[in-house]
Amino acid sequence: MAVTKEQILAAADQIAAEGQRPTLEAIRQITGGSYTTISPVLNEWKAKQTSTAAPIREPAPQAVADRLAEVGAEVWSIALELANARLASEREALEKARADLEADRVEATELADRLAGQVDELQSRLASIEAAEAAARGEAGELREALTAMKERAATAEARAAELRTELDHAHQEGRQMRGERDQAQGVALERAEVIEKLRDELATARTTAEQSERRAAELRLELDRAHQDADKASQALADQQQASRAKAAELDQIKGELVKVQAKAEADQAAHQEQRKQMAQEAARQAERYTKAQADRDAARSDAAQAREDAARLAGQLQAHQEQAAALLARINPAESKPASTRKKGGE
């Protein structure tokens, strides 16, 4: 609400009645309003107060009157004129100072209005700044919370980074170990390649040996067949010898019986048949030689048969050993090639 002139004058009278000097700020505290509105009315009030003040015309004090009675009223009149002249010059100086002061006051009033506007603007800005500060404080709190969360996440990330660095170190160690194992495996592979090459050489040698063993086995089979034939012949001869031995044994038994009879007859007829006894003794000696020879022939036939059996068993053992050696070599080279060797073994048997 606008301030009226009467309100400003009443406020100035109130301040003057209280014994204080009316000022723009004092009146503004009572009525409100701007300095531009209050200043002209206050100047008008001050002008009225000055115009109502009369020149000093006081009667001389009694003491002065008594003492200046001799000088008279002329001296007093001169003094009053001097005082009035001095007062007039002072009033001129005062008017000039008042004009200067008025200009300064107008300038100060305008400056005060500008300052008041700036104060209002600053107060508005201050309110905005306070609101922004409150918002900033809220944001600062949120940022602090976010910063705390970020610090926690950073600590977690640091811990995870440490774990990852540890895992990376372990991975590097495992990589180095795996590279070492790879190099070792490559060395083993090279060694195995060399072993395979040697095994291939041994395979070729074994195949050659197997072929030689096969040829030797064929030869041994032929020898075994011949040995079997010889053994069959020896067995047949042994059977013949045994049959002959049995015949000779029967004949020998018969001869023994006859010899016993002859000896008995010779003993009975010893005296009478001395010559016949000698003949019978000679015949008995011949029969004994024939018996001894038959036993020797029988023992020789048995020895030949035993030797033939031993030769056949030895040849069969050699053939079996060669076949087993060939089968072992083939099984070492290739397990799948051991079946033909077994088949050949069965065929040889």
C-alpha cells in the first residue's frame, strides 16, 4: 500500500516530539515506503520548520542592560545589526549547503532506492540461494551416501581386483606349468616317436625273424614229419624187435627147459654118456650165446626206440619254442597279427 504525505508528516512530528532528529530511515521504519517517496515530504517538513523560526530578538539581559546602560541602545543596535548580518550570511551559506545537501540527498535517495531494489533482489537471490543451498545440502547428503556406496563398491572392487590379480598370478603359474608340461609332453612325444621308429625297425626285424622262423618252422615241421616217420619206423622196428624178443624169449624158455632136461639127463647119464654130455654142454653154451645175443638185440631195439622218442620230443619242443617266439614277436608288434601265428601253430601240430 502507498504511503501518504500526511503519514510521513505525522511520523516526522512524532519523531521530533520525542526529541530525535527525523531521518529517512526513521520515518521508513514507521510508515514503510521508499526513500524517493519519503524524501520530498521530509524536505518540505524541514523547510516549514526553518521558515517558522524567527530571528533572534531577545532583550538584553538585565546584567548587560545594567552594565551597558552607559553605552546605550546604540551599541546594542549595532550589535544586533552585526548579528543579523552575520546570520544572513550564515543563512546564505546554509542555503548553499542545503542545496548541495539536497543534491547529495537526492543522489543518496536514488542510490538508496537502487540499493533497496538491490537489497530486495539480493534478498530474493538469497532466498533462491538458500533454497538452492538446501537442495544442494540434500544433494550433498545424497552424494555423500552415493560416495559412501561408491567407496564400499570401490573397496569391494579393490578386493575383487586383488582376487583377480591372485587368480591371474595363479593362471600365469598354471600357464607356465602347462607350457612346461607341454614341452615335457613334446619331449615325451619325440621320445615316443623315436621309440615308435625303433619299434618299426624292430617290427621289420621281427617280421624278417618271423619269416625266418616260419621258414625254420616249416623246416622243423618237415624234420618233425621225418622224425615222426622215423619214430613210426622205430616203433614198428621196436614192435618187430619186441615180437622177435618175445619169440626168442619163448625159444629161450624152451631152450632152458630143454637144457634143464638135458642137464638132468646128462647128470643121470653122466657116467655112461660122457661124450654126449660134452655135446649137450656145447649145445647149451650155443643156446646161451643165442639167448644173450637175443637179449642184447632186444635192449638195442629198446634203446633205439627211446632215442627216437627223445629225438621226436626234442624236435617237437624246438618247433613249439620257435612258434611261441614268433607268436610273442607278432603279439608285441601288433596284437591283431597273433591270430595267424596261433592258426599256424595249430596247423603245425
